[in-house]
Amino acid sequence: MIRLGIVGTGGMANAHANAYRLIKGVSVVACADVDTARAAGFAARWKIPAAYGSHTEMLANEALNAVSVVTPDSQHSKIVIDAIGKGCHVLCEKPLADSCDAAGKMVKALKNRAVVGMVNFSCRDFSGFQGMAAAIQEGKIGEIRHVEAQYLQSWLVARSYGDWRKSPALLWRLSKKHGSHGALGDLGSHLFDLLRVCVGEISEVSCRLGTFPKGEPGEQVGEYKLDANDSAVASLVFARGAMGQLSTTRWAAGNTNALSIAIYGTEGATRFDLDRDPEAYSLIRGRMKLDKAEWTTVSCRPYPNTYERFIDSIVTGKSGYANFRDGMLSLELVEACLRSDRKKTWIRMPRVKD
């Protein structure tokens, strides 16, 4: 039995608890949160035996095999390093940290340790995306020439996730002081990861960020200064020559959680649209289909999700899927976009070895 603890008991932690509940051989035995009342409520909801007010207390008092880290980005590094120091396998929410320096310390802590470190790039879990990525890797659309990727949310203008003005779980995402890189870091990091899976490494980026007035006095709510970006638009050049565009925003009225990717090659194209069907993707290839612009919908079998792969890696000792290196490379792209916006110029990425 794998004894697992969850650190951070906000909204996303429910997805972790529910996923582990469905995996045979896993028992969530403890949780921790600086908000002790929230930790206690979470423990009661998911029938977790122990709740703590800090991760250090949890690690000191529980014999754990693994830890899920579901806290704000700025807290990831210390929690992960402490968990690794206790010999725990770690699944960390994305982005891996709030800076490449912090992420580098996490990667270093994992080196030469017999523990698994993975990042919860949950958007990889959609079977439609997995099927599309496989089709591209099999060469079904030829050499890739152009890419379009969007991740759109609307909670700044709608209450799909509740009233952001009254929700610390949303407010911290709008505040640089609280470790947020805004929509770019939260949503863009997913897109960077997905594009790396499908198309390969990105060699150059040019990005512009937008932080718009939200109508609050002094653009602040309590301790939260509303200064993290709300929108990001980036131009991309891939190492293998393709070009593309990435955009993300929290102002996209009518889009609760809309993710879409279109990838165009010399022999066809693929599209994945989360709103349309998470378990399918669209494909066009072959002369007759191309001449008529006739797309085919391809339904996909279920793939293991990240939580299942994490547990399987612990059991088998074989890891590599959505690992800390992937998290580091995605974060490097986020930081490059921040520099690009600040300097108003293209940023060349370091060459990445396969």
C-alpha cells in the first residue's frame, strides 16, 4: 500500500484526492494546509485520517511514501525539497516553481535519489490530445509548418469559478507578490508543455503581456495587488523550423476552460478542441480530403492519467513522463516570455538536448 499525503487543500486538491481514491493500492493518509480549518474540512470530505497545519508537521509525523503538492507556485520548492529529503516520491502541480532558480534546486534535490519526481501537467491526460500527439509522432501530417494554440478562461468577467474578489484561490493568481506569473504562468505553461510534446523544443519566443484594470480601488483586494498579467500573446519558432502563435487570457467571455491546438504539416493537419470533445481529435490527410477540406473525427481510447502514471512509476521504478525536466523547460519558456515583454524583443532559448 502506497501511503500518500496531500499538501494544499484548495480546489485542485479535490482532483488529486478523487484520482488517488480510484487507484488500487493507494491510500491518502494525511493532508496539510496553512489554513487548518480548510485542512480539517478537506480531511473530513475525503475521509483522510490526519490533517496538519504545515507540511513539515505532516512529514515529521507520518510514514509517507509519496506526496502531492497542490499549493501556490511560490511554495512548491521548499515543500518538494523537504518531501524528497524524507524519501518521498513527489507529484507537484504546474508550474514546477515560481522561478527557474527555485525549480533548479528541486531538480538538484532529486538527482541521485531513488524517488520519482513528476509535474501534474493535467492537460496531457485528455485522450483526444494523446491521440493527436501520437498521430503527429507517427508522421501522419508530415513535417510541421505552423501551430496555433489557445487557452481561454473567463472568470474575470463571469462567475464560473465563483467571485474572484472573494476567493483567495483565485486572487493569488492575480498577484505577483503571491508568486503568480499570471495567465502566462498558469495557462501558458500548459500550452508550452503540450506543444513540446507534439512539435518538439521551441528555439525563439516573442511575447506581449496585458494586465487590465479590474475596477477595484487601487487595483488591490485586501493583501492582493492585482498586477499579474491577465492576457498573453506569443509568437514561437520551433527548433525544427515550424512557426506558431500562442494566446491565453482570463477575459474570454463565454469560455469557461477552452483549450484548443491546431497543428499544420506538409501532408495534413490535426486539431484538438477540449470544448468540442476531450476524447477525440480532428485529422485531415490524403489528397482527396485535403482538396475538399474534409476533416475526419478520430475517437481515442482512454490513456492512463498523470496520477496513474505517477503511481505506476513508483511501483515499477521507471519514470520519465511529465518529469521535473519537462517542468523546468516549460518554466524556462514562461520566464523567456516575461523577459521578451519587458525588453520588447525576441528571446532565443538555450539549445535543448534530446
